[in-house]
Amino acid sequence: MRYLIRRAAHLLAVLFAVSFITFISMNLLGDPLKAILGPLYADKEVRAEARTELHLEGSVPERYVEWVTDAVQGDFGRSYNTRESVSAVIGERLPVSLMLMAYAQVLALLLAVPIAIISAYRADRLFDRASTAASFAFISVPGFAAAVILLYFLAVRNDIFPARYLDDSFGDRLYSMFLPAISLALPLGAVYMRILRNDMANTLQEEFVMFARSKGISTTRILLRHALRPSSISLMTVIAIQTGALLGGTLVVETIFSLPGLGLQIVQSSLQHDYVVMQAIVLVLAVTYVIVNFLVDALYGVLDPRIRAARAL
């Protein structure tokens, strides 16, 4: 418990740093009034009125304190261009991005775990060599390239999957998001497979596994219960780290497939110089990444009792 409290305090410190850097970075891009007002920016009176209306007066530290105080309460302000509540925009778009990320992770694990288990059990045999070659091929293909290829052959040319987002039901959402999700899942799954395969191959040589075999325990039970669980520590770490890459990947894939998520929104906002929307989305994505890493760190003790015992000291 003390360990988790320390980690929670660390999480809060990281979130503060992320929010501050995000706010400062957006302000370094320049005065948003130039993009909003256009030629009217030269008029001092119009510029002063707009600055007051958009809460852009005051120093950067003062505006940061005001912004982060409102953000903690769920108020990210209003869009510079549409005057729509940023919280409402995020509330509408965030579920799509989260579903895409979860979908991709599930598909990646469904592909990676069975192949990794079989490859570790049949190490250096034909299946292991073939899966290794395939994993390197998928790792080398960027998610956006896979997205374009899948979109063309399975949606545009053969009409197997829809080329647009369907939101009529949960089943329609799963169906229409399969191509973007598998585009992200293929390189992810290849990484997960290699990590888990190597760890399991080493675990299968441990004495406790040999002892389980000597007791006549079935191979399936040894693989799934005795070898998979302690071999998942590195996999969980990589999943947490890859969440950052997945966040970046969703930005591109959502744009390619025109999914109404945060990725497409941040691209549109960047083109419109709508900094208040951009900084809110960046903050939400950063918070998501930090929280995922915190949860994965908390799961280590569940997966490996030795880690739980070490933390208790």
C-alpha cells in the first residue's frame, strides 16, 4: 500500500509537469488571435476585446493556474473558432479513441499470446522460425502504411469492410473499426509476441517448471498456469510503454479512416490554430498514458508474488 501511495504521488507530480509543459508549448506557438482575427488583428480595440472575451489577458503563469484549476473541474474552456465547449468536444470524441485503442490492444494480444506460447514451446523449430520472420515483417511496416493498404484492398476495392465509421449500434462500431484497429494491432502484436516468446522460453527452463513436469502435470497447464503468468511481467511493461506509441498511431489512423475521435479532432484544430482544443486533447492523452502506466505498475504484484513481497519490505 505504501508503494502505491508513493507511486500515486509520483503520478500527480508527472501530471503537473505534463500539464505545465503542454500549456507552455501551446503558448510558444504564437498568439492565437492572429489566426482567429486574421486582418482584424491589426485593430488594437478589436484585439483587446477578443483577448478579454477569450480570457487571454494576464501573464502565462496566471493563465496556467486558471486553466489547470478549471481543467481539474472538467472545464477546458471554449473553442476559439466555434465557441463550443471543449469538454463537450472531448466527451464526444474520447469514447471513439478509447474504443479504438482498446480494440487494437485486444486484437494484438489475441494474435500475440497464442503464437508466443506455441513458439516458446517449440523453440527453434519451424513454427518458431516462421513466426519470428513474420513478426519482424509486421514490426517493419508502420501502422499508417498498413492502414492505407487494408483500406484500399478490403474497403475500397473489395467492399468487405466499410470505408466509413458506423455508429448505429455497438456491433456496427466494432465492424467499422476493425480495419483501423487491426492496422494498429499488427505491429503491436508482433512486438508483444517477441517479448512474451523470449520470456516464456527462458521460464520453461526454470527449475519450478521442471519440477511441475516431473509431477506429471499436463503441458497445457504448465504453459498457461506455471509459465505464462511469471513471463507476463515484461509484456505488461511493454504494453504500458506501447500505449504512448498507440496514442500517436490513433492520431494518424483516425485521420486515414475519418474516425470521429480525438486524433481527427486534433488535426482539424491544428489546421485552424485552435490552441485551446489542442492543449486540452494533449493533456487528456497524456493523463491517459500516465494512468495506464500506473495501473500496469500496480498489476506487477498480482502477476508475480515475488514483486509483491519485495514491495512490502
